[in-house]
Amino acid sequence: MTKSFSTRSPERGDHAFFLGLAEVPGVEILKARFSSHSFSAHSHDAWAFGAVSAGAQDFSPRSGTKHVARAGQLTVIPPGEIHAGHIVGFAACEYATLYIPDALLRSFADNAELPMLDTGIQVVADSIISAQFTQFVTTAAAVTVTELSLHFAWNMLLERLLRLFGALRIRKPAESLRAPELTRSMQLLQRNWAHSLTLNELAAAAQMSPAYFCRQFSKAYGLSPHRFQIVLRERSAYANAGIQCGCIHGATQRFNPRIKLIHTRIGS
């Protein structure tokens, strides 16, 4: 393994560590336990697979939608899919996450003769695979683990994840909503992230009324146009400063260049 980041809050029993796997280049791991925390809206360049071993966490980026994962359940979040995260209930949440580059996942799927995933954010209950997922992360973090045993466990786990989520064959629900008109507005936002574009300007690019545009944009991308501007601005600011948050409290680029933006509050 390649240890990258860790943090602890002994008074609550909270802890987190983040590492890159030297044995599987490009793959990164987050394992954490929090009694109280929240992540603001962000996205990843990689596929994020997760397993909750205790408590519950909601990944929804805004009110009105629910993606709650509980103990014994697994999650998948595609690259670029905006999500957030906060503890549900009063019990501490323990979870593990694997960040897998799209090219690596596609290559594995091809070699295993399995279909590539075609899904949005999903939560699936499978206590057996969830336990195997958590065990793999724990094993991968061990100093004594051998490369051969890790590769064997990795191949088994990844194949099971592809079969589990591949069986859903659920296309991203927002894809059908992302009409060319909305794409033009999104491109305008991305080109002008440093400028404060008005709702009227964005609606005009989509050739929609401001009110209708705002509703359609929120349905398609999970955030309002204004909130999306903020995410883009903060993300670009981190990149330009040479800092892309990797984990708790905003780690430097060497910790995780694939996490676009994360703000974390512990004990709030």
C-alpha cells in the first residue's frame, strides 16, 4: 500500500484514512468512522464504490432526493455525478470507499467479458458482498498483506461488484433530461466559471424561460444553476492553487487528485 492520509478524533472514536494502492495503480481507498460529519456537493473523476458497515449515510446533493445507504448495503457513484453526504440518525457511520478510474474498470470488464456499468447513483443491499468489500479495504491497509493475495481478493471483489451493479442495467435517470439546450448552458458555465453568470444569461443560452430553465437544470444536474456555479468556482480555485481536496479537511493534490471538491465538518 501507499499511505496517504489519516486523521483521528479520539474523544468520539472517529477516524479516517486514505491511501493509494501501489499493488493496483490508480485505485484509492477511503475508510472512515464518523459520529457527525457532512460533505458538501462535489464530484469525482473516478467510479466510487462504497460499503456501509454500521450506521447510515445520505449521499443526496439536495433536499427532495434520497440516496441513503445503511449497514450491509453497497453504493456506486459514476464519474462526474454530483453528490454530497451526511450522517443519518444519531448512530456513528462506518464505511469504506474504493475510487476506481474509468479506464481501469472498463479494461477489467472487457477482460472478464462483463458489460460495463451504465447507471447513476445506486444503493443495493447485499450483506455478503458488503462484508467482503469492507474486509478487502481492511486487508489492503495492512502492512503485512502480500501483493499476490491482494490481487486475488481484488479480482474477486471487482467481478462481484460489476455483476451486482451490472445486473441493474439502470441508465442514469438524468441523462434523458440533459437536452442539447441544457448542454449549451452547461458549456457556458464551464467556460465562464470565474464570472457570475445570471440566470437570464444561462436561460437564454438554453432558449428557455428562466423559471423553466431553472427547474430543468436542477432535474438534470442535481443542483440549481447558482449552486452549480459555486461548485465549479470552488473546484477551479482549488485546481489553480495546486490543491484538490483529497479527504478530510482538504488534503493536498498528492492525496487524491480525483476528488474535485470536498468540505468536511466533523462534530458540527
